[in-house]
Amino acid sequence: MFSPELTQELAAELQQAQDTRTQLRHFSQRFPGMTIEDGYRVSRAWVALQLAQGRRVIGHKIGLTSRAMQQSSQIDEPDYGTLLDSMLFTCTPGQVLEIDASRFIAIRVEVELAFVLKAPLQGPNITLDDVMAATDYVTPAIEIIDARIEQFDRETKAMRRVFDTISDNAANAGIVVGAARVKPHDIDLPWVGAVLRQNGVVEETGLAAGVQGHPAIGIAWLANKLAPWGEHLQAGQIVLAGSFTRPVPGKAGDLFEADYGPLGQLKFRFV
């Protein structure tokens, strides 16, 4: 287990990487005995640094929800990170939101659904039905993921391990919302679909069923995973349920349009 001193040191390195837009080499390579719990400790320490700067927690994200992504990461469950108020971008219907690309290092875009809670969810033993009952509404969301830690090592070209991704706040950097809001029982959530266009070209399509069969399953999993840390999902928080498309790289000048059909569109451009 990482010492408190090492945990703080690595959190500070992540903050420096974000501030300077300079990626770090893999923590797991430097510390071969690193565990998933070590990764979450570093992530929490980084969040604490953000809170000390005046940021506010607005929710959580769930990642690695598809079986293919779990297999590639050599794990058998998702991971999670923390959403902060500084990460929230809101689209206005009919307009294109502009997002400053210079605040990110390696932009990638994922198509998701966000659950906004009206009641707390405190594990253990939270179920899908509990999540549905505690949800105020569900809305389309785009997650902007980033990499403060290199995806591939600069020398060996080895892919980063899940410990690295977890410590890097599960690669979260932003969330885009602003489309329709729907009560969770008013729509067949697994059959919610989306088309993601980049500069007018369809790059990805998918169904929310790609997120473990039902997007609420991951919310229940998260509530139960937070319990041993003495934490829970709170009323009013946003929870990103996981991507049902592959991540699409982006850069300054790129226009993205995520079309969720009857739930509306999210349009934004990196500038």
C-alpha cells in the first residue's frame, strides 16, 4: 500500500501535469506493486487538492463499462472518478457550445447518459430498482476524457494499466449536458441510442444497452463500491453511467454533434 506521503506526492504530480499540460509516465511502471486501492487513494488525494482550490464535487463518472474495455484493461469490473464543477459545460439548444481545447492534453469524446439523483444512494446492497427510484431524471451527456498520464509509454510503447487510469480520476476531464430531461421510467433506457458526428462525419453509433445491459446497473455498482470508503451518492449529484461508444479523439477546430433522437442533440466545438 502506498504511504500517505507517496500518495500526496503522486497527486501533486497529477496536478502539475494538468497545470502544465505535460503528461506523466505510468505510475504502475515506477511502482510495480501498485494496486487498484492505491490508484483510488491517489485520485482522492488529487480531488482534495481541487477542493482546496475552491472546486466543488458535483457527482461521479463510471468508466470501463464495456466487456471489451475491461478485458483490454485486464479487470473484471468498471472504474470510477469524481466530477467537479469546473468540468461542467452546458449546451444551449440550437446553438454550438465552444470549449477551450487548450485546457486539455489529449481530448477524447464519449457518448453517455447522465443520471441526476433526487435521493441519496448508500451501499451496500443497492439495486437497479433503487437507482431508478432515486433518480430525478436522465439526460444525454458527453464525457470529455483526457490523459494526465500517458496512454502509451513514450519509450516502451506499453499501454498504461488500470491503476494509472484510476489514479488519473478515471481519465475524466469534462461533461457536456443541455439536451432533454426524462424521468427514468418514462423511457426504455437500454434502447436509448445516439449518433456521434465529428465535422459532419458519423464516427460512432450506439445503444445504452452497451453499458452492462442497462445504464442504471453501473450506478448501483458505484453506490456499493463507495460504501467501504464511507462515501455515498448524494441527492442532486450527476452520475455518468458509462460510454456506449468508443472514445473519439478531438482537437481544436473539431465540431461534434451527438444526436440522441427524441432526447435532442448536444453540439459543441473545440476552439
